[in-house]
Amino acid sequence: MLYHSVHGDARSGASGVRPVLTPTRVDFGVWALILIAGACALTRDHTVELAAKNIKRASRALFPTAPMRAVKVLLAQCIVGALALSALGLEGPSTLRDYFDRAAGASEVVAYFWAAALSVGVAALGSTAHAAYRALR
């Protein structure tokens, strides 16, 4: 495992040196959460088909002359939202991470919770985009 230290070299064993995990281990967990959310969004089952039917019906009620217009707008908004939440989840909460690292040394925990919370949003927006895509077909 890779380490870096706050003061000096972590491998030297000097007193007062606290090894800190490098972002590589945390990034693996964050990437895993985002990838799982993407896989959940791409899963096809009866709820996605039901949502697609409801989206298509609502779009026809909203724009009777151009029924697929609302579906295309919904699809674009959900894709942009899912990508934005993915980017935010991968970036991490820098100010929260710094605060918790100073307070309790728990910056890795904050990164996991941040990614987990945003991955729920990625999965929700992604599955809605998937249903909107199915409504276009």
C-alpha cells in the first residue's frame, strides 16, 4: 500500500509521523460506487418499461403536436445530471474532507459517503434516462 506522510517520510519511522492513505485506495472505492450506479441505471426490467410507458403518455399529454419533444428534453436533462453527479462524486468534497481530516482524521470516510450519496443520484437519473430512451423507441 502506498503511503505519504504529513511530516517527512512515512517509511523512516520517525516519531510524530502519521501515515495517510493516498487517494488511490479511496479512488478505487469511489470508482466502484459510480460504476455500480451506472450498472443499476442500465439494468432493464419491468419498472423501466412501466416508466417508459408513463413517460410516453405524459409527453403526449404535455405536447400533443410533438409528443416526443418532452421525452427528448427529459433524456438530455437526465444524462447531463447523471454525468454531473458522476463528476462530483469522483472529485470528492474537498472542503468537507479537509474539515473532517483536521477534526478526526476521517477524510476517507467522508469520500466514501460523498460518493455513495451521489451514486444514488447517478442511479436514479440514469434509470430515468434509460426509461426515457426506451420511450423514444
